[in-house]
Amino acid sequence: MALPIEPGVYPIDAMHSQLGFLVTHLGISTIRGTFDRFQGTLSVGASLADTSVSIEAEMNSINTGNSMRDEHVFSGDWLDVATYPAMRFASTRVVEAGDRYTLHGDLTIKATTLPVALDASYNGSGVFPMDGSTHHGFAATGTISRSAFAVSFGVPGVSDDVRLALDLQFIAPRAG
């Protein structure tokens, strides 16, 4: 089965998308964050086997709503964004899972690349009234272990598990 959209290369609409994450602090509250700067593409082929997603996020664009916390996250204690400025995801396969999909891929944080699987859904399409472009929406969720990526500062005060929550719009290529 293919995705219910035409084959082609679809860039992310970063203005209408969000790369988010959640961790718990002391096991009693949830801290949410986003990446403010990212880019990527959805390459749709004739089948799921020919379909891929790639995303790159700027690590120094993390925004948790607290600038002091964010500055600490950028430091060598956590992400060392001066040395490792980007996080990358490259899918390796897309698998149909009922009315959903499992997006398998390689996630690189710092100098570590590990396989991850995200539960994904196609949310449909719509025409953006400002320019007439067609947008396709997807959501994906999953959980990673940050210590597996050599980001273990503060465990267990800040959870090792990081929940990922991606809401993505991709823009259809223009005909002609």
C-alpha cells in the first residue's frame, strides 16, 4: 500500500509543524519542549517501500519556555550544541500498521545513531488559503532513552525516557 498522496518530494512546512518532546521532572511534572528551527522532506514513492522521511533540527533552537533551563540543556552537561549542532532523523522503512503506520529510522543525537520506531498517522490534506498550496498532515509519537544517546545528566531527577510528539505538515510540489 502507498500513502494516499501522489509520489513526489514534499518539504516540511515548518511554520505549521511542531517537533516536540516531553520529559518528567522528579516524576511529578511534565516538562514540554519544542525545536524552533528544523527542516526536512517527505519523499513519497509508488509504495511504502519507496517512501522516506528525513528531518534535521537545530539543537540550539530547543525551547522549553525557560531560558535558563534551555541554556543549561545547550551546555556540555546535556547536548553540547557547540560540538553537536544538529539532530537528524532518516527513515529506513515505513510499515502499514492497520489504519496507521510505523516509521522506522535512524536518529542521531550527539555522536550516537540508533534505530527508533515511531507510531504515525496520516491526518489528511487541506489547501492553504494564503497561497493555494496543498498540505498533508501527519502525527508521530514514540519514546527514546536519552542516556542511550549519551545524554544522561540529571537521571533520575529528569526522566531518561523522552516522549517524542511530532505534528508535521508537508507541502505538495507545484505542478508545472
